[in-house]
Amino acid sequence: MVQTSHGGDGLSAHRPARRIARLIAGVAGAFALAGAGGAQATNGYFQHGYGTASKALAGAGAALSLDAVAPSVNPAGIAFLGNRVDFGLTAFNPERSVDVEGAPTQPANLLTPGKVESDRPWFPIPNGGITYRVDDRLALGLALYGNGGINTDYPAFGRTCPNPLGGPAVPGKGVFCGGEAGVDLTQVFLSPTAAYEFLDGWAVGVSPILAAQSFEAKGLGAFAPMSKDPASLSDNGHDMSYGAGVRLGIQGAVTDWLRVGASYRTRVEMSKFDDYDGLFAEDGDFDIPPSWTVGTALRPVEGLWILADFQQIQYDEVAAVSNEFPAGTQLGAENGPGFGWETMNVVKLGLQWRASEKLTLRAGYSTTDQPIPDDQLLFNILAPGVVEDHFTAGFGYRFSESWSVDASALYAPKVDVSGANATDPAQDVEVELSEFSATIGVTYRY
């Protein structure tokens, strides 16, 4: 039986399985203690990577799995990880703003000229996982990880607003005349995983996905005339939604120096946000879109891996995300307005160099097409997920056979997208986003 090693992280000696329950409980408890975070939005509202090592490689890893959070990319990869527990925590800093130019020309226009920056610049984002090699063929694992929206929180600054009864403008507050405005979307995934090495160095894997998501919108009351249910449009606190899907994957070694992998995640069917069925299309439906990834890992010399992944996130499969605004129907209706996002294609490149027995260095770059058309900016003031390029770097240091630490950092340069206000074409809207994050992770091999 071939036991594949990724940068020295080969299969560990098996120990009693009764320890798994305690380790799972520890990972889950640490994840809950850190909080799920609601602000990670690099590829739309998906993270660029999940485990600490993967983050340092710009999220590449379909063909080469490096930690127990691997089911977030390719469940087959846990077949080659041995027995381990990984936990990481990210400090994430998105800088987002909206800049409006031009005086309103339409009576119902809500936007006023000027630049406004979102508050809440820092967020914690945890990830964790455990893997266990049952025998020479079968490996089991459990991963916890999250996604989020672009969590916005625009202040309630003073301004003049349209008079809902007609006539002269009246005093008001906030971007949309409803006071403090923004959205908060958090998604948490629990993925029990099984991987089977059907040939030496080749494995298939399956990860059922159990998902929970939380959402809040505030300050959107002025859109009530456009909603089929104004009472379920805004300012209803956090609402919960639950659902399930599955991710399938295959990974293997073509030669000693070339690995390949592929995975597919189904659409994750979620229960509806009943408290916001006057906002999201299809009566509050907000499913998680399907995606697929293919990748290669090349080792031209001993100790060096070059990774390349291609990922497609099919945002166009979810009406609440992809429907254009305005759509000719009411907010919350079967074919109601959404954010106008398009399917996203992401290219990820990563380098991993084993500098010594203890030190591993990593770097990465990813790029994607812009998911938000320039005529869909009004609603995307709430979710300006416009960044396109990501530069990453990190390292891993192994203290002993059992313990190691990893770190990574990400910088996404500022991107701004501008276009006409959908409700007042004489006015220009520009949304802007840049990002920085730093992650620290700890691994225990047992």
C-alpha cells in the first residue's frame, strides 16, 4: 500500500479510535467559541481558501490536500492525510465603501451625493477539522468551516430624503433613508467525510454538507413600495435557515511528480428566510449555489509543489443572487429582483517549498472575473463583493512529530466598479472593496 506524503505530513501510526470523539468535541467547541464570522467575501461570498495552508496557496488544493479542512475543496484528499486535527483562526479586514456622484433627478431616488464607508472593519473567522485513517483503504473525517456575505454596516448619517407623501424633501438618515443600513450573512458548514483509496495513490471521497445560515438586513424600509411583503423586508433581526447538499471528489497520483484532482458540490438546498420573504426572490429562498473545481499539482524537484486549480461558482443558479435589479416584479416575488451576480470563474496558483525538515514556505495568487455588472450597483451597495485578485503567502513549522503551526496572509487590492443608478440613470454609483486577512493554525497528529 502506497502512503502518500505531502511535504512530510505522511500517514501517522494508528492509535485507538476512542480518541476521535474527544478530538471532534474539541474542534467543534473551539469553532463555536471563535464564532462563525460573517464577513469573508473574496470570490463573491465564498472564501478564497479554508484551511490555513490552503489559504497561503490562494485556495489551490484540489489535487494536493494539506490539512483536515480539505473536504471544503476535495473530500478525496483526506485519504492521504493520516490522523490529525487542525484548527485555524483568521482576522479578516474588508474595507468597503460607496461613492455617489450627481444630484438626484428622480423624485423617488434614495441616494444622495457623497462617499460613505462601512463600519465594522475586523472579523474573526474560524476553521477546523479532524481526519482518521481507519485501515489501509478507508479514511474518515469531519470539517467545520464557513462563508459569509460582505457584511456591511453603513452609519446613519444626516441627510435629506424623498418625501414618501410627495412634495419637498424631508430630513432623514443613512444610505437608503432608513437609518443605519447593511446586511449580515453568515454560512456555517459541517461536513462528515469518507474517502476510499481504491487504487494505490488514488482515492474517491464524499462529504455530505449540513449547512446553517443566518441573515439580517436593516435600513431598507424605503424599498417597501417595491416589496410584496413590506413587513418581511428589513429590520427583523437575524433569521436562520438550514439545509443540506453533498460534495464529491477524486484525487490521485499520475506519477511521483504529478497529481490531479476534481470535485463537485451540489446546490445546497436551504429552508427559506421567512422573516425576509419580502426581500429575497422566491419568498425568501437563498440556496447555496453549486460549484466545481479541477486541479493539478506538479513536483518538478524534490520539496517543491506547483499547484493550479480552476473553480466555477454558479451564482446564476440562485435567483436571489443572480436576478437583476430591478426585474419588473416585486422584491420577494417568484422572479423578484436580486443582486445581479453572474457565474464566477476562478484561477488559483500556489507554490509550496519544503525549505527544511521543519520549515515549509508557501505563496499563491488567484484571479477571477467580475461577478457584478456595472448596471447592478444599487443593491450591491449592500454586498460589494467586487475584488478580483488575491495575493497570499505563508509558512508551516513543525515542532515535533505531533505538533506544528501554520500561518498565512492575504491581500486583495482595491477594486471599484461604477455605473448608473438603476433608479436614476443621471446619477453614478461606485462601490469599492479591498481586503486583508491573517490566519494562524495549529495541527496535532495522533
